[in-house]
Amino acid sequence: MRITLILALLPLLACSASEDKGPQVPDGAVGQADRGPPDLAPDSGPAGTGGSGGLPGHTMQELTHDGTKRAFAVHVPPKYDGKTPVPLLLHFHGWRPPPIGVSDELKYVWGPSSDAQTFIAVAPEGRPCPELNAQNPSYCFRQTEDGVYVAALIEHLGKLYNLRLDRLFLSGHSGGAFFVQGHGLSHSTTYVAVTTFSGGCIASSDQYGNSCSVYKQLAATAPRKIPFFVVHHPDDQVVPVSYSAELLKVLKAAGNPTSSESSYNPGSSGHSIDSSIVPKIWSWVDGFSL
């Protein structure tokens, strides 16, 4: 069932690479069916995709999908040798006008843990969403169109790098968290776990794409109880911390494993990601398997 698009309730704020002042309410596409990544069986497991030729280090790259060039940042750890398959983490930015700044955000948030634990981290750029701000469109992710793109991106990355398809992880901040919440629940046998920074859901109404009722339905029908690590600071001035509290209620009621963190340095707006807590997050999500 298609969820009606609802514009953000609070003003859309500009942001820096480390402080995403995105909107509080997602674009309403969470409940839409998508042809996202196929539910990849773990039988390919440790054998990996066998990809080779991918650029080392921290780079910006492009993939042409559906006739459109889309940029994404890639962080390859120094110990990656191409012979041993490694996990892949996909991080999705919040709603923001260009320049998106995914390279700096990925390097700051997931770079150190990628280097220490030897997994590849990738941050795709969203697409213009004029419904959020017609004069200066922010970039966002939609469940339907971007679910298909994510599948293509994973396939593309698997040709460049030797990836373990049974070790795929999702991460998202603000509007990006709204995307991975629905995407993860819809593809619970594809991704090992989901991390959300300043995400959550709206309990007061069933009319939003980010309404808790949407996630309740997705969690109830998901074939696997995908784990969620939920990060949200009480001082968040952009997305109310109550959104994450409500999401945790939904997930716990459905039997999904959860962990949460609310004590860290959130920046002046209360909405920034603190990279110092990321090793703790990775340690938790990495403990699960498909």
C-alpha cells in the first residue's frame, strides 16, 4: 500500500558533513513495496564475490543507474588485500541540500572502525527531492526507487571488491535513518543489522510514511527479526528523541534484538553523530549473523 507523501513538519536546516540538520519527518515512502536487494542467501558466505580492481583508500566514485550518474563514497581499510572477503556497510546521509558531503561524513563516522575491523564502508548520495524544498531541493532516499538502486550498487561493488554477501550492514542518519529502518525491515534476510542515528517513528498519527504503524506492520511480517542499534540524544533539536523511543517500543514488541545509546557528544544542535561511540556500535552489530 502506497503511503501518501508528507512534507517535513519542521523547517529543513542546512548541515555540515559532521552535523546533519535534516528534517524530522521522512518523505512518506517507507511503506512502499520495492524491488530492493534480493534476499541473498548466506550460501555464498565466506567465498565472497571475488571482485577485483576497486580503488583503495578513501575515494568518491560513480555508478550510472537508470540513465543517471550517482556518486558514492567508498572507504577501503588498509588491511584489505582483495583475497579475503570482507563485510560491507552502507551508510545513508540525512536530508540536505548539495553539496552533500558524504565523503567527509563516511570518513568521520565509519572510517576508523572500518580500518580497525577491516570492513568496507560506502555512503551513496541521495537524489533531489523537490517536494521537501522546491527552491533548493534537498537530497533524500526513497524506498522504491532507491531500493532498486541499492541493489544495483551492491552488485557493482561486488565486482570491484571481494565482499561477503552474508555480512551486509545498514546505517543511516536522520532522513537516512528513516530510509534504512524501512529498507532493513523489508529485507531482513539480506542485511545482518541496522544502525540508526537520530531516526525513529511518529506514534501520534498513522498518516505519515514514518508512522510507527508502518514499522509495526513491516516488523510483524518480516521473515527475520533483524537487530537494530538505535542512537539518539535527548537534546536533539531536529528530530525529537521520542521518535526513537517509539521505534524501540515497536521493535521490542515485535521481538527484534535492540540496543541503544543516548549518552554522547551530539554537537550544538544535539543532532550530530559522535564517532567515538561507533566502535561500540560495530562490536554489537557484528555479533549477529543471518
